Amino acid sequence: MAIGSRLRMLTEKVTEDAAAIYALYHIDLQPKWFPVFYILSQEGPKTITEIAREIGHSHPSVSRIVGEMTAHGLVAEEKDATDGRKNRIGLAPAGHQLAEAIQDQYADVEQAITTLSAQANHDLWQAIGEWEYLLEQKSLLRRVQEQQRKRTESEVQIVDYTPAYRQAFRDLNEAWISTYFKMEAADYKALDDPEGYILNRGGHILVALWKGQPVGVCALLKMDDPDYDYELAKMAVSPAAQGKNIGRLLGDAIVDRARQLGARNVFLESNTILKPAISLYHRLGFEKVTGRPTPYERANIQMVLDLQVPAAAQVQ
């Protein structure tokens, strides 16, 4: 976990030695200038953009280094012969003299590094290149985020509703509805009597537990409609548990329950101001539909998930 510190320590030691090596050979060059100096001495004048791309530095970083080297008399700007709008950076006469004087240092350093590499069990250059490639594909931050999600998800249990969760079912839903809208008659019917209004009519309620406490709920209502089988409703997650992917876990679980019940589809109603919820429904495979009467004043979008389409085709 201290890899950043270890790398900084190694960098500081190598940089300290590099400065001493330049002094040993009477080469007036700062270690941080070397990549720019080397590429210009080997390949000739280049634009700052070209230098940055070749040495893997940012454009501002190269600009600062070029500014320092210019003040030191080692490089100079010149107009591009083919495009007068561009300035190219090349070695000044003092830079060319330095490029000749540094050759003995190059030879001795290369031999010293070859000897050091032969004494090592691992190839540092290959390891650095491998790590750079892997981190370009997926950053360390993203890798840690994935592990965080896996760990938090492993702490979440999805269980079936029991009367012990009646108050949590009501409180979680009433909290989010009251935050954005107002409680309506259809809300009271479901929240006042979840057993009679949902479960006894062929519906299901799932509860998400985090560290044993109910932090999320979601209902699957049996619909009396020839076109739609079930409705996903009353999904709510405690603000204290947000960021733990509980909404996605509940959504996946309720959709799986609908599949187990042999449902053709799942319908839902929502409001487009609830952007995280709408995004979740899209990721689950729901698509916008219109035309069905709604008992909710707040509903301005209706969506349906076709369970007859293979799951892999619904969520890319």
C-alpha cells in the first residue's frame, strides 16, 4: 500500500545520484531536463507537442523544462521550415557542445546499469512498462473502486419481506417520496397494508440488509392488465446506505424474482427528476413506453422490461 512512497524514495535516490554523476563528468545539466535534452540531441528540433508525446510528459511540463533550458542557453526556438506558424525547439550551440561532452558519461552509465541489472532478479524496465500498460487500461483508482464495491456488496443481504420489516418498508418509502413529492392515495394503500395490498395479491417485497439493518426495499406488484404482468414499485434506499450499489442489487433481485415467476415483462412508473433511478432502470434494461393510465400525479415516465428478450441482449 506504500508503493507511491517506495517509488518516490527510489526516484529521489536515483535523481540524487544522477545529479552527482553529472557533476562527476562536469556536465551542467539537471536530471529533469535529460529526457528533453536526449530526444533533441538524437532526433533534432521538435515542437513541444512532439516532445511531450515522445517522452510521455504533459505539454505544460515540457514547456516549463524548455523555458528553463532556454534560460540556461541549451535550447532555442526556431520557425518550422514547412509551417511558419509553428515553433520548433532545437539544441543551441551550447547544447550541441554538451551532447558531445556527455558521450563518456553515457557509456559509463550504460555499463553500470547493465551490471546492476545483471545482479537483479527482476527486470525493472519490463516491470515498469508492464505496470504502465496495465494502469493505462484500468487506473489504480478504478481498481480500488471495484474492490470497494465487491466488499460492500458482500455485506448486503437481500431477503424476503416479513412483518418485522413493515415499519422500515413504510419509513424508507415515505422519506424519499416526501423529499421530492407528496404522499398520494396509492402510496398509502401500499405502505399502510403491504401484506394485503401487495403480498396477498401475488406480489413480493424484497428487503436489503446492510450489517443486519434494513436499508433498502423494493416491491413487485401483480398487475391486473393483459399487457403487463408485474410492476416494480416502492423501491427506496436509505441515504445512509447510498454508494453501496444497493439499488442495483435490489433491482437485479426483483427482476430475477419476476423471471422465476414466469413473468413476460415488468412495468414501472417514475419521474425524470430522479436521475439516478432512471439511470438504474436503463441499466436494468427498461425502455420507455406510453399510454397506460397512472394513479400517481408525480409520474411522468413509464418504462417496461421485456423478460422474453435474453438478459444479455437487454444490458450491454
